Amino acid sequence: MDRIGTHPSGMGDQLEKDIFVSRLQLLIVMAKAYLKDYQLGSYRAVALKNNAARLSEALSSWESYKAHFSKSATEFTGIHLDHILFQRIKLLLVMAVSIAEGNPMGPSRKQALRNNIDYIAESLNFNSSLKAMPVLSVA
């Protein structure tokens, strides 16, 4: 039988930063699904709002969270990640809540959302390309 996943010796405790980054990645995937015109049903809208609320709580103590991003990423990109990334994530949270509430979003706002997602994903080294996933087709 093939085992998939990390070997138990390579596993560690789940830290707050892991949850923070996972929630942020989930938010990016959900926003990308919206941009690809996948349905936004009531369960997905609630999940989007709840996820944004949890991230917002986490960002209230940003000083502890900025340590989650490696110093090498800052040196490599030449970008001051702690402030710029913080502002971009806050903007993504506001946009996500707006999407969940069903507020209309024109082409310029959609482009701004795309740019914001791309910036955050690049800063996190997260491949946010969205392929056809059957789970996204069901709201």
C-alpha cells in the first residue's frame, strides 16, 4: 500500500503561523474561484466571511505575524513585506467580505482583486493558479 503525506518522523506541531498561512491561502483560492465565476452559495459565503474574520483577528497582532515571513524573502524581493503585505492582506479581507455579502464588483475592482491576490501569493511563494476543480463548481 502506498502512503501519501509526510512521514511521522518529519511531522511537527501545528503552529499559529501555519494556520494563518493556510487560512490566507484558502481565502486566495476562494477569491480566485469568485473571479472565475464559480457559484457563491450560502455555505461558501459564510465560510468566506468566517475565514476573513479569523484572519482579521490574527492581523490585529501583526507584529507577531510578520515574523512568519522569512527574511530571505524580504532580501530576495527587495520589498518591505511587513507593511506592504499587511496592507494588501487587509484589502483582501475587505474585498472578501464584500464578495460574501453579494456586493457588485465591476471590471476595475475585479482587476484590483486579481492584482492584490497575485501580489500576496507571490510574497508567500504560493502558486495560486486555479485549475478546474470539481469542488469549486458546487456552492
